[in-house]
Amino acid sequence: MLFIENVILALQSLRSNPLRSVLTLIGIAVGIAAVLYVVALGEITQRSITERLEALGSNVLYIRPGYSHHGGVRTGTDVVNLSWEDAQEIERESRVILRCVPVLSARADIEYKDQNINTEVTGSTPDYELVGNFKIAAGRFFVKEELERKERVCVLGAKVREELFETESPIGSTVMLNARRFTVVGLLNLVGEDRNSPDDQVFVPLTTAQDRIFGREHLSNILAQMRSSDDYEEALFDIEVILRRNHRLQPEQDNDFRVRRQDVFLSTIQQTNAEIARFIIMIAMVSLFVGGIGIANIMLVSVTERVREIGVRRAIGARKSSILAQFITEAATLGVCGGVAGIIGGLVFNYFQIGAEIIVPWLWIGYSFLICGFVGVMAGMYPAIRAANSNVMESLRYE
């Protein structure tokens, strides 16, 4: 019962100084809203990464050119060595690799009517649709016959289509790709923003990219799809044996290529996101600390303003513990009210800023209440002790 009375007194005290109370609450609310925003943004990012990984498959290996060396020192530039023949031989000889897809990517200009953008053009084979797990929104992917005949056909990513055609259907339209006419035969579904999103890419047959667009044979990378992720060691062995043989590497020479798994990319991105989230949460905690200083300040002012009230309560029999409990409750109430405001504001901000369904991180909401209550109690401890230990006679004479 005494606790409820203290809470009521605390709310009355807050109402008596609305502007001062609101300014103090904002400090707490901003810190809590920042924490919830970081948590929600991290959850959205994690979902996007996981979905993209599942779409491309954890059983897909990236084979990239190695770094070149000059005078025994690595230069940081890629070796020009991967070829379509390498991909064909890996697929033909390896027992655990189902498909090996050659990829040639580079930036190029694409035009339609008065629209002109610079985007990523990716040349590959029809198997790229299967390995990349692309979803066709309209039309189709290019086929083997078009690859063999070096046809000038292309498939557009969702973002490229939106920038060039807006609401118009692109299927069957002619676009200019590096000043050459290409027919749009397909359109991909929107995937979402991530490191290798196909949304901002144009896909063409590999032979067309090599001979009609870029004029080079070497590849940007090769995608090797294993039977399952458990075949990684055997697949890696097959790739190393075949590529070292094809590239005529001596036993003492290092590999001139790199092989990476999809889950390595995922792990790296997850670690980076976690570090950024921890950093921003630390900043939010600093904001909470500043808010706690604001609570301590307002409680000190409150004690000074209510010296006579404290004296009267002590004179009619109130114990020191009652005075202490009253002011600590007021400080904790101030912190919790700021926390509630921050939680509501954070959820509303997340909804409009992230543009997704409301993510309710219940664990962090619980943490927020505990943190706000703790900050309020600690910030109000000294003012409460000061009020409880005040001299009764001096308090009664205070004007």
C-alpha cells in the first residue's frame, strides 16, 4: 500500500513540473528508442542475410582468381587465370560437384529511350538460374541455344527494370547495352538489398558477354554447387587438383585462386553487424547514463524545493526509511516512465523507418524496463538519502 502511495506522489510531483519532467524523460526515452531501433534493424538485416544465403545455398562455393605477385610480394590485384574450360572440367571430373557455373561481371551502361543507367552486367550460362535460385517474375531466363549462338538477349533485375521502364512491361523491348541492341527476354523478382543482390544486375549469355560486350575471355569467378554442404572437403580437394593442374602450378607454388563457402560470407557479415550493433548500443547506454544524470538533477532540485514538506512529514512521525523510499520511488517512476515512452516511440519509429512489420524484441523491452528502473533508483539514491537525513527543525524553518 505504501508503495502505491509513493507512486501516486511521484506522479503528482511529475505533473507539478511538466516541462522539467518531460525534458528529463526525453533523455531516457531517446536511449531506449535507440536500443530498440538497433535491435530491430539487426533482426531485419539478419533475416535478409539468412534468406539470401538459403536462396543461393550453403552448398555453393565461390572460386575467385588469386592475388598476383611481383618480386615475391602480393600486389593485391587479381590474377587473370580462370576460364570457362576450368569450370567445365571441374563439373566433368568431380563426383561431388553438380554444377559449375562460369561468371563474368563488369559495369556497363544500359539505355532505354531517354533513360540511361550504369549497372552490373553478368554473363553466365543457363545453369546460373538454378544455382542462384532466381525467381522469374515475367518471361524466361536465356537458354542453351542462345548461349551457343551468342544471342543478344538479356534478363533484367527488378531495380534495373524499375529505373528503366517504371511500370511498363520490359519483355520483348529493345535496350542498348554498351551501344549494342539487346532484347529483354526475362525479368527477375525483387530480392532485396544485400552484397550480391541480382536486383541491380543485367544477365546475358556468357559468350555474348565475352565476345560482344567486354571482349575478354577470363572470368570474374566460378560458382560450384555441391551435392550438399557435407561434401566441402572433397569438393575443395577436386577443385585444387584440377585448377593446379590446368594452371601448371609447381608443388612449391601457392594456389593462384581462392575458394570460399557461402557460410563464410554469412559469418563475416554477422560478426560485422554484431560489432556495429554493440557499438551503437554502447552509445545508447551513454544516452541512458546522461538521462540518469538528468534524473539525479531533477531529484536534487525536488528535494531542495520540498524541504519544508520533508520536515513536516518527519515531525508527524515519518521514518527516515519512508522518506528514503518515497524519493527513490519517484526517481524509479521517472526512469520507468521514460522507458515506456522510449519503447512506444521506438516501436513506432521502427515501423515507419524500417518499413516492415513491427518487430517486438520482448527480451530487450524487459532489459529496458530493468535498465530504466535501475538508472532511476541509482540516480535518486543520493537525493533520497539527503532528504531522509535532513534536520527536522531546519526543514520546518526553511522558507
